[in-house]
Amino acid sequence: MQVTEEEGGRLNAFAREPRMEVIAEKGSSNANTRLLLIGGAVLVTCLIIVRIAIS
């Protein structure tokens, strides 16, 4: 712990933070995300077409 002395002689202790880790993205998850977005767009388009056809 890092300890500093404040005015009046009081001690202030700071916790030690863990090191940060950088996680690299994988290429396959990017392709899966793109596939989900395209599938969702097609589904919404089909629902709009069906709604127009019914009314």
C-alpha cells in the first residue's frame, strides 16, 4: 500500500490497483456479429413487408 502523510500528521493509505490487461478481439466473433446484424435486418424487413401486405 502507498501511504502519504496529510496535514496534521494523519496518514492516508491507498490500495494498490491490479494491472490492466488488454484483450484482443478475435476475427470469428466479428464475423458472427456481422451475421447477426444482417439476419436482424432481414427479419425486420420481412416483418415490415408482411405488415404492409396485411393492411
